[in-house]
Amino acid sequence: MRDSGDRPGLPPDSPEDATDPATHALLASLVDEWAAAIVANDAERIAAFMADEWVIVSESGITDRDTFLAYVTSGDLTHSAMQAITPPRIRVHGDTAVVTARITITAHYGGDRFDADEWTTDVFVRRNGHWRCVLSHITPAASPEGP
């Protein structure tokens, strides 16, 4: 339970206003900057958005921060495109934020190209005034059903 003194007008156990313009804009900007770092294949810039305990969960399991960054550093994993096709859904709960969006990517892993259409969820925590991602989860988007 948080102290309502930091958010006038909200009872102590209310979720923070998900439409707070400044926080929403900051988190949306971070997500855009992180995507730019990924497309630049710049491991140092990518790492700046991640908490030390960051992991990504995908259909292949859980990959930790150091392993992911090693793939980028070695060139085994590269991205040439990452485009949000939905606006991010951003919800802030105190010092935790959940950002969900549908994205398309073009990447290469081990020399093989792959294109993906995915729903992504990133969980950020605010520590010492800075937002860092602690968890990313990707789920393939369902193909449109044909007749």
C-alpha cells in the first residue's frame, strides 16, 4: 500500500493514474529509444535500458541479460527493423510500469533471417529516479483467420 500523500486525490490503495502525461511520455520515449538501440545493434545502449536482473521470456524459454547482450555483441543476433504497429499500452503502478504493444521485427540469428509479428510486454521498475526494464515477454501475434 502506498502513501496517498504523494498523489493527492487518490485513496491509499488506488492504482496510479495510467494516463499521467509526463510518466506516459517518458516511458513511451524509453521504449522508442530502446528499440532504436536494438536496431543499431549496440549492446552498450541496449544494456542501459535493462536492470541487471532483466530476462526475456519467449517460446524458446528464458534468456538472461548477459546471454542476450553476448548474442548482440558477437553479432550472432542483429536487428534491422523494429516497428510498433500499435500504440503502447502503458500502465503505472507506483514504481512499476507495464508496457504492452504489438511490434514487427526483422532480425538475423546465426546468419538466418527471421521476421516476426509479436505482442511484447515489458515490465519496468523505477529505482533512484530511473526506469529500467526487469522483464520482457514476447508472444507471436495470431495470424488473421481466413474464410
